[in-house]
Amino acid sequence: LAQVRPYIRQGDVVLVVPEYDQFYGDFANGDNTLNTALLYAPNDRIGDFIRSYSIVDVVLRPRVENVRRSFLRGVATAVGRENQFFPPDTNPVYNRRSFNEFGDVVSHLGKKGMNPDSIYVGPLPSIGSFNDETLDQLNEIADEAGVQRAHSYFLFPSYHEGAYAINAESIDELTRRLSAGMRIPMLGSASDFAYPKNYFFDTRFHLNEEGRRVRTLELIRMLRDAGRRDGWLQRLIAG
């Protein structure tokens, strides 16, 4: 969100689709992977990250993590075990080449995913660990969109129907929290995006090629309805 907010411009349509876990505990704050990625943030965006995190998170912690990894990699190399502990980027789905020119992940298309029965479908965290800061961050996007005369919308993630059945009450409570405190308009409901297990690729959130097709068509329908209601679809067609 810190990366997106400075680039919102008039006429944009911003879609925010968090996975459910993002709303609980400190999950949304990232881990050492994010800390390392911040080392490569463009210089003109450092201020955005500092405002969203802190100077410790953006300047100090990533560099400490980088030194730690460099040391461990040096030790592994010295004993001839670098490839064991620091393997090259050989993951066929999660790599830099996974995206097409539109920013869509396409590397999994045509590939066989995990056995749907093996995908984790357990309970979500307790609503008591709901992170109120996530609402603030979503509202910052809504406010920036309003200032820039853009439109922002919140949509629920794709979710394995088995996981949805287990977590329906938790998701209803989460929906109430979001509806009460979030200024981004909500499109659809959580149940709209609960899909059969054979639509999933490798997690309870990640769709395979057929699931992707079904969700895309539903998303298009919802956006057309929102665009007609909010007036931007006519302008888009005219333009």
C-alpha cells in the first residue's frame, strides 16, 4: 500500500484484495523478506516507506538483515554448502519471470497444482487479534483516491470452500469490523468468492487456471456494476 498510494491518479480504479490473514496480529507488517526487499526501494520512495513503517524498519533493520544473510552465506560457501542453504531461484512459479506485461502472475497456468485435499483449510486467528492498524492503512488508500478523484474498492479474496465452511462465523465478524471502520466501498461478499477445492492451485487463496477464469468473470461483472453506479464506466468507454 505504501508503494501504491503515491501513484494514484485521477480516473484510476484501485482494487485492494487482502488475504484474510493480513488482518490479524502483525502479519501485515511483513517479515525479514520484506526487510530485505526494502533495501531495493527507489530513493524517491523511501519517505513513503518510513511514513508507513518507521526509520528503523526501512533504514536499519534491512541492513542488519543483509549483513546477517551475507555472513551466513559466506560461512555456507566456506564449507561448500551454499547451494544447500542458499539455493538458486529455481521455483517454477514464484520468481521474477512469473509476471506478464500486465503484472498478472501467469507462470502457474497449464501446470498441475497441489492435491486439493492437501491444501491447509484450518481456522483463522481469533478476532481478538484483529489489527486495527490495517483499517487505518486501507482508509489512507480511500482518502488518497478521493483527493485524486480516483475510485477505490475492497474485494474479498478467493477462498477454498472447505476453509470458508470452517471460518464462516469468523469471516462474518471480520466483515462487520470492516464495514464499520473502512471507508473503501466493499464489492460483493466473502461467500461470492468461496470456490470448490478443484479451483485451487497450491494454497487456500491461490486459484488455478479454471478458478482464475471464473473469478475474473465475476470481478468484471462487479466492476461494471460499480462503474455504472459511480459514473466512471461511461467515462472510460467514452475515452
